[in-house]
Amino acid sequence: MKKRIGDVLIEMGFIDNGQLEMALMEAKKTGAMIGDVLLRLDWITDEQLQMGLAVQSGAQILETSTVTIDHELITKIPLDFVNQHTVFPFAREDNIVKVATANPFDVLTKDELARMTGLRVENYLAPKEWIANAIELHYKRARAIDEEIEKLTVTKAGQEDFAEDQIIKLADLLLEKGNVLGASDIHVEPDNKLVRIYYRIDGVLQQKYIFPKNFQQSLATRYKIMGDMDISNTNIPHDGRFKYQSSVGEINLRVSTFPTHLGETVVLRLLKYSDVVGDLAKHGLEAEDLERFFHYLKQPYGLILSTGPTGSGKTTTLYSALMQINNPNINVLTIEDPIEHVIPTIRQTAVNPKTGLTFGSALRSAMRQDPDVILVGEIRDQETAELALRASMTGHLVLSTLHTNDAASAINRMLDLGINTSILASSLIMVVAQRLVRKLCPQCVEMQPLTDSDKELFIQHSLEPPMETSKPVGCESCDHSGYNGRTGIFEVLGVDRNMEELIATNATHSMIQDSAMQAGTNLMFKQALQKVKSGITSIEEIFRVVANA
Ligand SMILES: [Zn+2]
């Protein structure tokens, strides 16, 4: 039996139960159709009603936030056609072409598409604006970029120098193109006589453009300037990062150059498409800790641990770390339970106790796959702990998580698992402990004077007490909780010489914490207080989440 339209509209999130009830009463009174009543009350738009009716009759809805566009397919269906009929073909599977449409009842267009492609057409419902945007971006913009690039790279024979703005424009267009294509990486690779531009799309490297060789150094230099890197030395590798404002939003980029006998190779990583993982700074890591984090992350091998209770975001932190170090020249392997974020370009495995694939056994096999970096979802037992340590001692960078309250406790926990103190001391690089606290809703937050005991708290953690702190109130937009969204609180403990010695001599928890503090680590509670001081969260929230150690 068909669902009632009112229920469908609730499921789609267009109206709530109360609105439906009132509309039903009104419909009963006036004898009007429920859809018309909702329209008249302005609670839904015409388009929403059409979508509801389509879903009611069994149409599938396109998940527009996660859809992957098949760019090959787009080249086969003309712009005129998609424009005229407001459809957007987005994927192909065997003999089926999947098409986004705002009007699933349009049978004529469906037939026409089937005839044109020789494939069976499957309609997916999507909002009109989404389709229009997709056409604009993937048809018009992509084509315009190609034309502009072609014009910019026509050279006269023997031309060596280019106008500065020509190179700037070209570098930008290559980034725009990467964005349109949904590329994760752009490579600028010198050849004997040419420079080749590759894009990595869905994990596959594809050549897109070939320019005359004389563009190579200018382009490399331009990207190095954008990445704030040393342009004077082209004989050593460089790293940098920058943000680029594209026509469809901001992209975070990481640049790395590598000297080859044919010239500098440039690899640009577009971080936009790993937004799930995103920037550590965005997750709440303070600048000073971010610096410490990167300092220790740069080690070529060793063990990095992320700790915290379940749901504290520790896996996300490890993924972020992975994204920072991942590049096409290193081999990354993960063993997870389950795979939390799919990252193109790295090999991911999920443990499966039913088939005997545990963290331990998977790690043993992984070692034979010649990885440079291994992410082990969690260290739960002695076997995994020992294998992870062994891997980190034999030239691998190993990232994993542990369930402990703070960074220093991770060390005790590893020793409890039977790890030898001197082995741990020489292999452990860094421990990051973390928690997630709720952020105050900016719509309704209010200030309150600091109490004497709270003032004490700041002083105790060597922080200047603020005059006032923010407190949660609650409003419509935060569902009366006073909070909206969450942010991370981090304790970054790096293993320096002192720390190594302490671990090797089986030092106590408090000795480890003291030494970490001396080396500049801000303990969790202090970090939390800093978030209170900057008005991000409240005193009561940090007491809920973080123990005052
Ligand atoms: Zn609010």
C-alpha cells in the first residue's frame, strides 16, 4: 500500500508532526487535498510537494551530498540536452545510466536519454537547483577552463619567458579544473620535452594536459610561491601549504616538490575532498599544539598513539595525521574495525573476527605488503601491542589508538600490556589525548561573572582568569540545549630525550606529566579552560567531559 503523502513529507523532513496534524484538520474542514493545504499555509514549496509525490510513487532520491560524478559519462551527453530537460547524468553501472532529475514523471526525456545512450535509464530525484549547479559546474565551467588553458599555453617557437599574469592564471585554472573534476591530487611532471599534468580522480592518476617544457619551471615556481616555499633552491624537496579560493568554495592545498634530473616535480594535494577528516586546526587543535603535533609527526618511523574514550574523535585525529603525511610516494595501509572513512589512494582493511582476521593477524600480513605507514585501528591486546612496536622499530610509521584518559596514561597502559620499557622508550614518538566538548550556541549564549572557585581554577592552571565566562541558555536554533556542534580538546605529548629516559626507567604517571608540562605540553584541563576563556564552551561542559587532574 502506498504511504500517505503527509507521512512521506515528514520522512523527507519538509514538515513536522504538528504541522501535519493542523493541515489534516484544515483539509477535513474544507475538503481540500492535504498537499494543497500545506502549500497554501506556505509550509512546503511546490517543488517539495512534487518530490513528495514522486517518492510516494516509488522514485529514488539522489543523495546529493555524497554523489560521485562520472566525468566520462558527461562527455557523451550534450549540454543542450541536459539544459533543456533539466537532467544531469551522474553515473553509469553496466547497462544502466543513472540520471538526476527534478521531474521523475517526465517519461519522454527518459526515453530520449535511453535512445541516445543505448542504456537503460534510472531516474533519481534531485532538487532543481542542484541539477542546475551540477550542469553549470561540470559542463560549462569544465569546458570554459579547457578553452582558457588552451589559449594560455599556445607558445611561439623558442619562447622562454611568459608574462607573470599568464602563469598565475594558468596555475589557477589547473586548480579550478582539479576542483571541478573532484581530484585529490594534481601532478606537474617534467618530461624530456614536455610537462605533463596529471589529476588523481577516485584514486586513479590520469593525464589531462601536456604543455611545452618551458612552462615547467614557471609553474613549479608559481606553486612554490603560493605555498610560501623557498624558490631559490630547486635541488632539494620542499613542502608547503596554502588555501585557494575557487569559484565553488575554498580548497586547502598541500604542495610538495621533488627534484628530478628533468626538473622539479610538483604534487598538489587538494584537501577539500577529505573534509570529513579535515584540518586538525578545524577540530580545535590550538596553533601551538598543532606545531608540536607536526614536529613529531615528521618522524619517518616509530609509534604514534591517539587516546581517549569511545567517541572522543581519536580515530578522526589519526586520519587527519594520515592525510598530512600521505603522498603518492609512500605506501599506506590501514587495519580498521570498521573502516570509518574511505580515503582514495590508500589501502584499507577491516578486521573480521569471524574469519579470524584480527588486528594481530592482519598486522602480521600487512608487514609483508611493504608499507611505509600503517594505521592500526586500536591496540587492545598484548599481541597487537607487540606487533605494532615491532613494525615501528623496523622502519614503519605506525599510528594507533588506545583507551586511556590522558596522554601519560598511554605509556603506563602499553607497559601493562607487557611491552618492554626500553623498546617503548625508543619507539614511541608522540601521544595525543583528546576529548570532544560541546560548543556554546552563538545565538543564545550569555555572559556571567566568574565565581571565586572558578577563578581559583584558572589560577591553579597558570591562566589569567577572565572577568566573565559564557554560559548556555537555549533557544530555537540549538533545540534549547544551549550548545551547537562540538570541538576537540587535545593534549599533545611528544617523546623527547627526557621523556625517553623516563619511560625507559619506568617513571610514574606524575613524573611523566611533569616532564611533559616542562616541555610545553598543556594538559587536558588547561586546554579545556582555554576554550572556556575564549568563549567556545562553558565551565560546566568541561567538568562534564574532562577530569581536573
Ligand atoms: Zn541557542
